[in-house]
Amino acid sequence: MVGFTGTARHPKALAVRLPDGRVALSQRLTTALSSIVAPRLIPQTGQAFTKAGDPYTPAGGDALVEVVAGTTRHAVVTVVRLR
């Protein structure tokens, strides 16, 4: 995980680095998953953008998430769990 949208206390989606190096935003997090991820977020200053131009807040730390990503041009990324 490289960042998030929303606030650090209530993240809406995560910015994740995919195996091919691209950064993509996940689908909206469930309330339960958001509450588990939030304490692990360490917001960094500034704003970053995915290659598609979607803005997100960069985050540091060691949070690792498991995702399911589609293989189409506009891959849908779904966060499954925090590892």
C-alpha cells in the first residue's frame, strides 16, 4: 500500500502498487476494513497521483494488503484483507 483517499481516520480507498509497478486505487473500502486499516496509516505530506490521474495521500509504514486485481485495461482492484 502506498497511500489512501479520504482521511487517515476514515480511509475510503487505498492506493496500491501492483506487481507490474503501476499504482491503482482500490474499490471503496468496507467500514470494517477501513477501521482495521486506519490505525496503520502514516500519512505523508503532499499529494500523489496514479498514472490515470487519480489523487491520493501518500502513506508510509509497513502496512501490507492483499488485493484481487482484474486483468483488463481498467483493472478493478479490491482489497481483501490487511496482512
